[in-house]
Amino acid sequence: MSDAFCSDCKRQTEVVFDHSAGDTVCSECGLVLESHSIDETSEWRTFANESGDNDPVRVGGPTNPLLADGGLSTVIAKPNGANGEFLSSSLGRWQNRGANPDRGLIQAFKTIATMSDRLGLVATIKDRANEIYKRVEDQKSSRGRNQDALLAACLYIACRQEDKPRTVKEICAVANGATKKEIGRAKEYIVKQLGLEKGQSVEMGTIHAGDFMRRFCSNLGMNNQAVKAAQEAVQKSEEFDIRRSPISIAAAVIYIITQLSDDKKPLKDISVATGVAEGTIRNSYKDLYPHVSKIIPGWYAKEEDLKNLCSP
């Protein structure tokens, strides 16, 4: 029940919604306040252990402008009954024989969606990756190339362009067996093809160490105060000419922050969480060490604490 103003009662009263008739009725005087309302709620409830083959959905998915038919093609279902099965199997066989130009695209989009879900990416990144793959596929020059590497590279580029970058190692972990080298080659190939299509270089977006900081800190289970200090430190580190990759700088900053806290993290754990080799973290730490007094926030660590950091 909910409250609404009744013109007969001249006040707010409780109203009842009659789902079968679509009427909103005053519970006190019985006046129909609104009739033939549209019920926008679901017709059914489907539970994972009850659905099976009895899926009550009677509509398809949303239209997809990247597909030739918008994703609105018709599929012949298999009805119940012996005669129905015979008819359906015959029609289904002919349907499968028919050439579907979007069959490869649909499968590729499903693979990209699966990788996106495993990485926890938002729908805009997935849609951008689908668009990139469609543009590359339209050029008919990707035959013979590693399909899994191409799809993973499309997702990597989409993350960069949407300012939500992921490391190649993170993409590689969900890429169905494609190696980092294969994904890197596929990325260079896609950038080259898209550049030829547009006649200009493809904008990939700039990677900053801060883009990875919150995710890396979460992987290590760091507390909020340490995460905040790491984010401030990595922003200040950009003021100095430290010629290391953003991912390496982020890992080194996390190492410094954890060494200054009570909950110290071993270098091995930081390497696993960030995907950066231990030797690379040590070298980045060596480059950051001369600037540590200007990088680490004063509210997080005092001068005496900084002096206790191990010398590289």
C-alpha cells in the first residue's frame, strides 16, 4: 500500500493497486483514482535452480548497432511433442545451414563480455572494445591472426581510451591462453590498422601511476589511511623526473608506504599483487629514494621514520 490524495475523502489516504484491472483504488471510500495503469514490473521471477529449459523470457536482448540485423534475427525454437521435434529439427538444420554474417562477431562479443566480467569492467569499456573489434574486422585483414590475442588487445585499448587502464598482465590472465607478447603484437597491429583507417594516429590515453593505485592497494588489503597516503605520494612523484613505467612507480610507492606502517608487506607479496617483478620494484625504489621526504605526506610519516627506511 501507498498514500495518495483522494478527491472524495479530501485528504491523503491509503490506496490499493489492483494488478488484474490496473486500477488504483482508495482503501476508505473505494473511489478509483487511476485506471488502466501500466504495470512495469516483471511478469515472472526466474531462479537459477529452477530455470533449466523453461526460460519464461519471451523477448530478445537489446538491439546491437554493430550487427548487420541489429541483433534482432529470429531463431526457431524446439517445441514439445514428437511431430514438433521432427519439424523443429528440420527447420533448425536449414537455419544452421544459412550463412549468418554476424556469427563470428557474436562469438567475439561474447568472449569480450566474459573477459570484461572477469575483470569487473563497466559496460562502456565492453562496448568500446566491441566497437574497436568491429572496425578491425571490417577491414578484412585480421585473418590468420590469433583471435584471442586480438580480442584481449581490443579490451586493453578500450580500457586505455576510457581512462580505466589495466596492465597487460591483468588482461593476459583472462585472455584464454594468449601470451603477453601475442597481446602486445595484436595491440600494435590494431593501432596501426585504426590509424590507417582514420589517416591519423590513434589516441590511446595517458597512463598514470595513480590509475592502478587503489586496485593494487585493495589486492594487498591495505587500510584506508595507507591507501590515502599512497595516492598522495604517487601524485607528488609525478613532479620529479623518474624514468620508470607508471606501474613500476606505483609498486615502489606501495612498498615505501607499507614499510612505514605497522603492517609491513613483503616485497614478494607486492610483486604478486601488482604484477611487477621484485627486481623492477627495487630499481624503482632506488630512483624514488632521494625524493622520499618530498613524496611521502607529512601527516603519514615523520622525518625520523623516513630515516629508518632501508637504503637501496
